[in-house]
Amino acid sequence: MTMTFDIPSDVQASVSNIPGLGTWVTLYLRHEAELEKVRQQRHSAEARAIAERALQQAENDQLTGFDWDASFAELQRHHQAITEKL
């Protein structure tokens, strides 16, 4: 199989003289494939889907400028106000 992908020029320049680079890349990819198998077995499809949705929501929140710190601070204020009344 042949894979084609872009390598940033600064990385390309720094790795161009590594002997056996293709072998190292192949070993790395094999290792990553094995890790992915472990990840797939460790977590259910449902858990992976939940994590993916959470990552997408976090990315959307960043893009829209949602302030998680301010939201959490407000939640703490509400919690404190409720517990003071108990």
C-alpha cells in the first residue's frame, strides 16, 4: 500500500538524512495500529462515540467563543447560594 501525505518543510528538512527512515515509519505505524486495537477493545463503541461528540462540542464551543471558566464560576455561585439556604 502507498500512502501520500504532506510533511511540513521544517520536519522534512530535519528528517531527510535519517538512514532507514521508511523502516522507522513502518515500525511506528505498526505500533500505532496495535495501540488502536487496544483502544478499540478497551472502550465500547458507545463510549468512543460519546467521547467523539464531547470533543466536537468542545471544538464548537471554542469556535463560538463559549467561556467554560465563566460558566463554571456561575455554576459554583449557584451551588453556593443553594447550599447556604440548606
